[in-house]
Amino acid sequence: MVKTRRQSGKVSVPNLATSSKQGQKSEDEGDEAWASNLSEPEGEEDEAGSNGRPAKKRRKIAASSTPAPLVKKALRKKGKLSNLPQMPLDILFEVHFCHIVSPLDLILYNPSSQIFGHLGPKDLLNLSRTSVDLSQTLLSRGSVGLWKSARILLDAPECPAGMSEPAWTDLLFGSGCQECGTKGVTQADFSIRRRACNKCRRDCLVSILRFKSGYLEFDRDIPKLLPHTSTITSGQKGSRSDYYWEEDIFSMNQKLQDLAKGINAEETIKAFKAERVAEASAIMENAHQLRRWVERKAEKLKVELKNIGRNRNADIVARFVALGWEQPEVARLQQQLQHEPRNNTELTDRGFASIKKRLEGLLQGWKEERLALEARRRFGNRKALLRSLYDKYLTTSVLKPLEWARSPQYFDILLVEPFKNLLHTDPGVELTEPDCADAIAMLPALLDEWRKRKRADVEALMDVKVDLSSHGAPESNAPQTIRPELAVFECGNRRCRRSSDKGNAIVSFNSAVSHDCHLRDDVDLETHLEFSVRGSAAAASFLPLLGLAPETTPEELDDLDLRLLCDHCPTIAEGRTWGKNAYKWRQCVVHYMESDSDSHPTPSWQPLTPSQVQSVRNQQTDPGKGYNIEWVCGHCPGDHQFWGWDSIVLHCKEKHKLETPKERVDCFYNPRLLRPQPNLVLVPVGDQRQGNGYFYCLHCAGNEIRRKLETVQEHLREKHCVEEPARDFDFVSA
């Protein structure tokens, strides 16, 4: 038993025994039997047990004259409460003696109830296994009230007859296998009143079929006298067979054998069996109630742990608020804590210190993200404000479409002071419209300067002396200067790719000044203009061909709407038709720019007859009047809204009362972009007869193999890499 100090000067622990020394002696002997159900399994017995099973033999070890070497055991690290079992009881209990004010309090006072009464059932179990002294104290009959109080405190079921309070507490709240001591076994089987691991259950459970076939010398009524379970392993679904604990079977068989040796054995056994049948039935009925209690306890524990975790998270948030963190980061911290593994313990200063550094890193990262997002939002608001003010200025300045096209776009004006300064200065402050008044007042001067600079850049490209005589122009003593009206430029941007249907020829000085590929500020597209000598020579070649004046403008050539054939291009086959593609004059310029100087040394064109022109027009469609929303009204000053062709025509008819709106007069295609060109149409040229339908390949010298038209064309493409085989150049009729 725990030692008691007698000479300490303190009040000694009162003797609460209510019987004589003999009675006390008999009570101590009964304590050992009462607590035997909770004792840990010891070594194997030498003799046969009371259940009739033979005892296992001990392993024999041969005697040796040489003493075994001593093995030095490692010292076990002692905890802070390692000296608790050695402390006298009056030291453990003296903290409560200050409340004893009368002799009656000494008689009614129970020290163990004052100290251990604050412990729960599981704590009592763990404490009873720490030392022999504490085990004897807590497992004595005098401590039965302590176990009952702990059980009632948790609203646990009453202890059934035939089990001690410690054993019942171990079954309800223990966490180890009662057979082999395996830890982590928390689920008890109340039908057989045992907690066993899966291995022990497989070893010790006996099915009813196995009992009937393997235990032939046992009483056939034993299964009726014992409670049973329906599963072998914990958590397994129930089966149709019943399983009995093997030790219970042997114990019951031994009990029946002992009763058979007494007087009136038959009547005694009959009465005993009836009693056992009723007891087994009661155990099975009570097991269902106990399982329901376990489910309610688990649900209650789940709610309690959830509340503890919620309070813990609230405490963490409150501490960070006290440290000065702002609400946006604290709100994200609350969401983060909800997704983290919940710690079901109350928050302490030490626990907060262990997680503070990690959570502060998250908070700091969130703060930086928020500040960066707010900075981007303010920057976007500034850009939107400056754009709206700039668009408002262009609208109120009554700019016509051509004048508007030669003005910088809003993202270009933001690169110029003072707009650049307004956009980037003091990013933490919101920009207002009054702050931009001075910059808006400077816009007229800024736009004039920008337009002059743009015109100067284009003029610098044209400030070259070129000799057009090599391109078919009349020879002169001095190099000729290209006239601005028919000067041709090409854009090096990928948006303005070269193609005969859309074209990359920017004709005239004004078109070059207005051209701008950079339509959006989020796309890295810059305009790279270059002067084209071949394109300018091709544009100038139409004037003598058509008998036009040198002052002819590109718009006047567009109004003629002619179709021309290239004299240098060979005829090509399309199906069974031989001919050449018909070009508009702008497509002719692109065609000559894309052709090499060997095959097209000079621009030479053949105009089509009016009937041929009309036939080609009927086969062509104008892509600029399709789905492109690039048309702007020429009668709405300051309104630079883009329309589709059908919409702009309807707008001019309804608002401006125009029966037939004219292009470049009433409505304009976006002057900043290249106007898409119509599709190419093949015009029949020359003799369309194909003889006998067979042809020779001119690239295969000395090999006169006759082939069909499709065959010889495929032969030229595959063997001689001729993409567009031409008649009389690549093959001839046979």
C-alpha cells in the first residue's frame, strides 16, 4: 500500500475502517479476488487450470557451469510524476485538509474521493496500472465508490452482475486487447463481454458447427448456456453462424462436471441450465443497448471535439487579431483553419507558439497578394479613367473618321507625359477626374505633335530617289521621286501578312499614316512600315496603261473597279479550264510585290473586257462587307462606333435619310486596317481544246510518256516539285 507519513506534524489520515482487525483481514483477502478480473495476463501455469485444459510444458534449459554475462539495462527516462507513487498519502491529500474544521469532518472525510474524484474512468484505469501500491489502493473494495462516481459522471451503463467495477470500466473505456495486450483495440464485443484483437478472435472463437463436430465429449446444451457473437473479426458484417468464446466453453463444461458430482446432480444441473439460459438471453439483449450507448458516446465525442476545434480556431484568430493583422487576412485564415486537420485540444501559449511562425508566413503571403491585387485594381481603374477621358475628348472634338484614324490610340497616349505620370505616380492613391484636368487640356498640342511625328516618319521612308526604268517606266536622266498618292508601303507585322486575297500593300501616303496594327493594348503588335519600290512601280504602271492623269488617286482607281490579267503568268488549269487569275488593281500590286524579278521583271497587265469584268464580279464576294464589324459612319461627328456593313447601311438610311449610302463618302472601312480583297477568279485564256486528252512532261528529257491531265499535274508536283504546273511551260499536249 501507499506509504503514510506519521511524524510530519500534519494531521494524519483518519482510519475509516468500520470492522475489527479480523474483518479488515477478510476484506483484504476479498479485494484480491474482486480485482482479479482486471489483472494483466501472467506466464503460463505449470499445472492444469480450473477449466480442465492441460497446462503447457515449460521449456527446459540445460545447466551451464559458466555464468551468463550480465547485460546492462538501459536507464529509463523518468517523467515529472515518477515519484508520485512513493509520496505519503498525507502529502497527496493535505491540500484538502484546510477545509476540515470539525471532528465530524474528519470522520466523513474520504481523501481518495477528494483527489481521485476528479479523474475519469480511463484515467483511473491508467493510474491503477502505474504501480503495485496504486493498483492495490484503487482495486480495493473501498474504492468501489470512486469507480462508480467516475462511471456515473460519463453517464455510462450500470455494471452487470458478475463483473467488478474496474473490469466493467476496462470493458467500456479500455483500449487494449484483454487477451494479448495489443494496443489500439477500442471496440468491445458486449455479446461475449470481451475486447479482443482480430487475431485473438480468430484463435479463440468457436463456431457452432465446429463445436458440434469437434467437441463431442462436451455437453450438447453448452451453446444454449453461453452468450454468442455473430462475427469473427471486429467490424465484419454478421453471418448466419454463432461464435462462442473457447474459454467460456471449457469453463462451462468444467462447471457442469463439478455439478454432476454433487447430490441431486440432475435437478441441480437442470436448475443451473435454466438459470444460465436466462442469463445468456439477458446478456444478448443488454448487448444491443450497450452498442447503442457506444454509438451515442461516439456521436457526443464527435460533437465535443468539433466544438473544441471550433473554439481553438476562434482562439487562434483572436490572437492574430490582437497582433494587428487586418480583416482580409484574418478571414482567409479562418477558411484555412477549417480545411486543416483539426487539433482536438485547447490552445495554449506553447501550442500557439509552435504554429505561429507557419501561420504568420501564410498571413504575410496573403497580405502581399491582396496589396498586389489592390495595386492592379487601382492601376486598371486609372487606365479606364484616362481612356474614358481621352475617348470623351475625341468625341467632343468633332473629328471625322480620317482625322480620328490619324490620332493615337488611348494606350499610345498613355506612354506620353503627362498621362504616363498620372498612370504610374502614387499607385496607392485613387485617381480622380479633377486630377486629370491639366493633362486633358494639353491634348490638342499633344495630338498635333504626335501627328506631325507620324507624318515625318512616313515621309522619311519616302525620301529616296528610285529609278523606275528597270520596272518598265520611261527612262530619264535623273532618278524619279515617287508621288505620295501612289506610294506603296508594306507592313512587317504578322497581322498584315502577304496574301493576294487580303494584300499587304498600303497604297498612298495618307493610308500609311493612318495604318495601325496595334489594335489592343494586351497584344504585342507594332506597326513596322517599309517603302516598297516594286509595289510603287506596279501602282504607277496603271496610269499609262489606262491613260490616266499623273494626279490619279487610289480612290479613283477603286471607282473604276477593273479586273486585269498578269502578262508574265502562265496559264493554269482548273478542272478542264485553262486560264489566268483576274486581279483588282490592288491585288495586282500585291502580286507583283510577291513575285520574283526573274519571272516578273516588269509590271505588265492586260485589262479584261467589260463582259469579262462583269462575269468575274458575279463570281466574287466582298469580304469587307461580310461579317467584319469595321465600318464607321461619316455623318456622325465624334461617334466612332464600329458597325457591320448591313448595320451601317441601315443606320445611314434611318438616321441620315440616305437611300444608297456610298463607301468613302457616307461610310468608311476602318482606315487603320487593310481592306480585305475579293476572291480570285480564273478567266479562260487561249485554246481550250485538249487534243486527245494526253500530255507530255517537259521536265523529263527523252522520256515521252503520255499521261492524262490529272496524272501529269500530279507527276510534276511529286517528282519535279512544281506546285502549280503550267501548260506550255511544264507540259504540252500530246
